[in-house]
Amino acid sequence: MAQHHGWDPHRLRHAREQAGLTQEQLADALNRVLPTPTASPEAIRRHESGRHHPQARYRHAYRQVLGGTDQELGFRVPGLPARVEQPRRVGHHRGAPPADAGFDRLWSPGGLAAAFEEATATPSSSPLERRQFIALSGVALAAAAHEWLIADPARITASLAGKRADAAVVADLTTTVDALRRLDDKLGGQAVHGMVTEQLRLVVGVLRNASYTETDGRGLYAIAAELARLAGWTSYDAGDHGTAQRYYLVGLRAAAEADAPGIGANILRCMADQARKTGDPHTAVNLLRSARAGARGRLTATEQAVLFAGLARSHGRAHDQYQARHSIDAAYQAIQAANPAEDPPYIYWASPSEIAFAAGASLLYSGQPQAAIPHLPSSVEQISADMPRELLEVRVTLATAHAKAGDPDEAVTIVHKAITATAVPSAIVGVRLTELCRELDTAGHPGAEDLAEHIGTVTRTDNV
């Protein structure tokens, strides 16, 4: 039986039996409608046993031959989310506004309140998804974040109409945010995005209607900033880059209002991760440098290590081997000096395993796959089972290193095992899986097609 959400392979077998077809007869029928006749009784056995999820061309052929819907054939169970789309290309929405459209007053008096109004305007669980925004890149993205470097923390109005929000309210909201972060780790961004935006709406309502001290106000703005960051991250994990950036910009402004440079730096780190993975490593470097400068020396050693790790990956993607190795060394030094007791709650996931992952990824993408391999197994061993998405990404990176180092058989073995053990849909990981599949396909590896089919069971996308 399949372990992947939304897929019931027994329904496909039942539909075949109801049609009175053997697996051999069904394969013949599928080959008459498939663009390329590749169906076989063995492929059907894999689909019906739950070993491989049918790709889009197979699902279309099954619908034509058996006459059922995706739900009736077991490809998607009613009530579960639809498949994850591959990330949209940056700047690819025709006629859509850029991510910072209307945000020119974000850093002026009243600008944050207006941005909060837009982000929480409707009862929908994903208010910004009412429109699609073009993702910013290059100079435009750096300019949108530039105010982080020059803005002074604003003073918070201590009295608003409504009930009082005290330190206990701040503590309760903080606990909820931590729970949402950990749910994202376990279930993936799409599963928790609605809960995150609903919680952001709640906190914005408290800021708008309650009264609070200046200290508690800063705490509330810090919570709003972290929720906006998490809303951006979960949008990014669903492949919606423009909406993700829009949430990030709101969160960055809220972090300045809270005088929380660590949260702001962490938001810029997420923005840099998105820029790097969408093909703009130079902008990622600039955002990370802004994060370090804007934090004004108020980061813990762990936070510093994470930023250096991001720089290592970004320099690697930019093929700057010298700066990549320099950043790797700095990241390892910082994590060795870390004191977890000093760290803020939003950095709980950072550990030596994360630095090893960054080191391996940096070396891989700077053209040194063989040198990358020793760093990655130790990262796999140290990652908690409560973080399956990250574990899958590290394993895929290790597999890619083996493929690029001339050992595609090991790459295929690693990914098949990783996918079988992990069922968290993620557009972020989907990009890495797609890259690996293309690498194997280019090399002419005979297992590339089966791997692509298996990958679809996790990414739930037709574009792998």
C-alpha cells in the first residue's frame, strides 16, 4: 500500500477489474492512447501495488481507457490537497504586479499598518493568493530590502482602543508560532500555510485593537514578523515566489518595528535562499551581506553560522570557489562557538548538520562534486526524523553529488530509498529532484524514467 498522501493505488486495480481487463490487456489499451507506447504489465503492477505513482501521461491514458476521474482511479483522494505545482519562474506572470507593488510607503508612517491590512484582508486562509505577483530579482529585490540597513526602530503607540494585551498574551502567541514552525518541518509548507496566515490575522487584530506596553508591543510585532516570514516560507514551499516575497517584505518591516534584528536577518536569509534557488546567487550574496550588516552585531554565534552557510551556498552557485570555501570555514568556526542557551527560538533547527549540508552543497555547485560527498553523509546522520523535508533535500543533494562525480547508480539508489522513506510534498525539494532527474537523463542512465515516476509520488507534480 502506498505511503503517500492522496494516493490509493487499490482504486486503480479495482477500476481495471471492473472493466474486465487483465494487466496485459490494459497495457495494450494504454499503448494505443499514449504518445509513446511504453506501457507494460510490469508498469501497471507497479502502479497498482503502490510502488510507483503514475506520471501525468499515464494518468491521462488511464482516464481515457477506464473512463474514471482522478479520484475514482485513486490518483487523488477527495478532501486532500491537490498536487504541488513546480515553482513558477521568476517574473513569469503576464500582467501581474511585482511583489513590491503598492509597497512604496511600507517604511513610512502608517505603511506597515496598510501592508498588514492587505496581508490579512479576507477570511481566506491565503489572502495574498487572491492575486499573483511577479517575483522580484536582482536590483529590484535588493532595493526592496534596502531599508533594512537604514531604518531606525520605530516607537510603538502604547494605547489603542480595545482590550489589553500583556506579557501572558505574548507568551501564548509565541508558543503557537513555535508549534507552527515545527508543523511546517514535519508536514511541509502547504499543509500549514492556512494556519499560519490565520494566526497572522489574529496577531494583526491584536496590534490594531488592543492596548499594550511598549515592551509587549515590540513582542507582538516580533511575532507578526515571524509569522509573515513563515507565511512567506510556506508560500515559497508551494512554489509561489511572488507571494512569498510580499510576505517577506512585510515581515522585514515588522521586524524593524519590533527592534528585532535577528528576525530581520533571518527573513533576509530566507529571501536569499529563494533568490539562490531560482538562479540569482549574486542577489542572494547581497541579501545575506545586508542581513549581517543590518543586524548591527546583535546575532548569536548560531545565527552567524547560518548566514555564513547561506553565503557558502550562494558563492558556490556563483562558482566562486575561494569565497565559498572561506564562508564554509567561517560557518564551521561559528557553529563550534555556538551556545544553544543564547539562541532565539526561530533558529532551533540550526546545528552542525546544517553547516555540513551547506558545505557539501557549496562544493557541489561550485563544480567540486567529489569534494562535496564527505560532508553530506554526516549531515544525513545528524538530522532529526522530525525534519523529513530537510532530510530528503540533503539526500537528494548527496545523490546529485554522486551523479556528477560519475556514479549514477549510487545516485538512483539513494533517491529511491529517500523517497520511499519521505512523503512531504515540497516545491523546494521538487526543484532539486528535477535537477537530478535531468542530470541522469542527460547521462542516458536507464533508471532515469523509473526514478522520475517515483519522484512524482513525493512532489505530486507532472513536471519532473
